[in-house]
Amino acid sequence: MKTASTLCLALLIPCAAQGGDVQVAVAANFTAPMQQIAAEFAKDSGHQAILSFGATGKFYAQISNGAPFELFLAADDSTPARLEKDKQTVSGSRYTYAVGTLVLWSPHSDSIDQHGQVLNNASFKHLAIANPKTAPYGMAAIETLKKLALLDRLQPRFVQGENISQTLQFVSTGNAELGFVALSQVTKDGKLNSGSAWIVPGNLHEPIYQDVVILNKGKDNPAASALHAYLKSAKARAIIQSFGYALR
Amino acid sequence: MLTDNDLQAIGLTVRLAGLTTLILFLIGTPIAWWLARSRSAWKGAIGAIVALPLVLPPSVLGFYLLLAMGPQGPVGQFTQALGIGTLPFTFWGLVIASVFYSLPFMVQPLQGAFEAIGDRPLEVAATLRASPVDCFFSVVLPLAKPGFITAGILSFAHTVGEFGVVLMIGGNIPGLTRVASVQIYDHVEAMEYGDAHRLAAVMLVFSFLVLLALYTRRPATDQAI
């Protein structure tokens, strides 16, 4: 009986934090650092960040159609710019919170050499990339292969993840031998979690600027502006860098 | 109106749904027959397993299939031993996934049709010395024909409407695993709303026509039985 009434109460009062809540849409590649930042943010400010992870293009569609997000951390700079043009954002709130690093990764420790020669040998059946039409990391992978003059040869071996998380999942389950993912997904504190990787040199693709904006729904929410500012704090920047992102 | 990629996706979807329905006729019929006639203690358990895809989120099915058919999974080990590699990201991988996914839509209407026939016609056929096989083809099949049509239409349509499982094990390869539902999702994500609208309209009209065929046919079949 007592458990039942506690459960009822828990359902009625979803969150008893003293600070405010902020609904955040987060690009999938930024999942791990954002969870850490949100935890620190809660400790330092008393505000709770409620995080949703997904593909940037999907968030654009949802936000344009009234999704309740207040802050948007995109995987690119063009989608936030487009939302700004659509008058969906608080003007002047857009800035680059991280610059992404592309990496070719395999769960096997001896699959990938220091220089990405494995792409030339082509001793694999499937190469996972994120959908280049929707995911900036997928686009960067295409640009890289184009620059290496390998695109035509390797295109038939592509398998596309819906977003960068699914791309990693294809590789980590072994269904694709290797794939282009975000460095943040496979490293922690500057060290590879497992497997082998080639960090793609920045000159092989356009830089992956990841921008954040405050959305109209978060205009009057102090928790939204607090988190927006917190992303620029030394603490947050240290976390962002520890996952292999550069800062602008 | 539709781009070449859209047409390719539609063609692939029709091919996938057609093959899946064909295979389901072959494996669904004996399962439905057994479920309709058996008094085994296992009947409840098998019926529940067949109905699972109705209740399970496609993400669960997709997740298990991805692991099972992957290089370390039991199915993956088996297919590799046969020398055909692994099944995710292949057309046949999608066919197998779709067979699981649409199984209840084949088995349940068939089971209903077989149960509606009852014992009597079979007993009569047996007294006339019809062999069980002969009895199945000349008594059961004609009587259960409306059930077969319903099961076929539902299985085909349900496979056309498949999305989550394909997304999880397909790898979105044009002409191989990028079916119409995934193509629409792609258009939406890429903010190509015009393309998304056109293909979505095709799917909407198709789905409506299928259901219209199913429901306008229904009264007539009731009379037939």
C-alpha cells in the first residue's frame, strides 16, 4: 500500500529539483560529453538539463513543428543558422561550442594503421558512414574519401547509419568492419576506449563546426541561458576537449 | 514527379514485400494449420511466439536480429560457415527480418480460416478415402481461400509499412536496403519536404487502397463461408 502511494506521488511530481529545468536537443555525437556537462551543471547551478539525443536534421524538423526544446546543440553550423533565419531562435545566441574530429575506427586492435592505409588495401566488406545528407560527420567522411580519390572505389561498400550513433553501432557490433565516426564516441580523456583508429587530418575535410542556439521556447527560461553560458565555462571546455573536440 | 531514387525505393519495397509474402505462405500455412488443429500443450506457447512481433517494438526485433545475424551471433556464424557472409545490410537479411516481422499477419488470419472450417468437412473427406494431402488441397484450400487472400494482403501491406527493423539492420543502401519508408525518413531528415510529401502521398494512397480492397471484400466472403 505504502509503495503504491509512493509510486503515485512519484508519477505526479516528476521532478523535485529546486532549480529550473531546461529541455535540450543534443546532436548524437555529443552524447557522452553532454551527459558529463549536464551533471556538472546540475551540481554547480541547481538546474536540471533534460537531454534528448538524435540526428540534427530530425531535430530541425521537430523544432520547426513546435517541439518543446529550449536549447539546441547541433552537429553542424548550418542547421542552427537555418533556424535563425526561420526566426526560431533567440538572436545573437548562436556560437560554436565544439569543433568535431572525424575518426576511422574499428573494434579490432590491429585493423587500422596510423595512416589509414587500410582504406587503400580495402580488405573489408562494409564501411559504415553516417548518412552524408543529414549528418555532418557523414559529409566529412565523403569529403575525405573524395580527397583521397577513393570515393568511387569504396562507395559500393558503404552502409549508412541514420545518425552517428547508429553508425558506431554498426561497427561495434562487428557488422561493418570499420567506419567513420566522431572521435568523441571512441575516446575518453584522450585515450582510445578500445580497438584501433586513424584520426582523419583536418585538411582532408571542411571543419565540423558545431553550433548551439537558444530556441524561442527557451527565451525566458533562466535555466536555458545558464546552460548556454555554462558551455563556455572553463569546466565545460575542459570536458569538451577531453573527448577529442577542438575549440574555436 | 517521383525521382529515380524514389522509384527504385518503391520497386525494392514491392520486391521485398512480395518475396516475404511468398515465403510466409510456405511457412505460415503449416504453422497456422498446426495451431488450428493441434491439442498439444505447446499450442499456447507457439501461438504467443507467433504473435510476439505484434507487441514487440521493432527496435527490439531489430536489435536482436542485428546481434544474431552479426559475425559473432549464432545466425551470423552459421551463414559465414555456409560461405554467404553475414546478413545485415543485404536484401536477404531484410527478407528474413520481414518474415519474422509479418509472421502474425499471415498466421492469424489463416488460423482463423482453418478453425472456421471445423472437423466435419475433413471427416467427410476422410470417409470418402481422401488422403490427408488430397483433403488439404481439395477441401481445406478452397474453403479457406478468403483467409489466404486476407493473410496475403495483410502480410504484403504490413511489410511495405515496415520501418524500424529495416532502419536498424538495413544500412540504408540504395537499391539494396533503402525501402520507401526509409527513403521518406531520409527526405524528412534532409529537409527535402517536397520529395517527402510526394512519396508519402504514394504510400498513403497505396495503404488506403489495400485496406479498401480488404474491407469491401469482407461482406462477400462472409456469405461465401
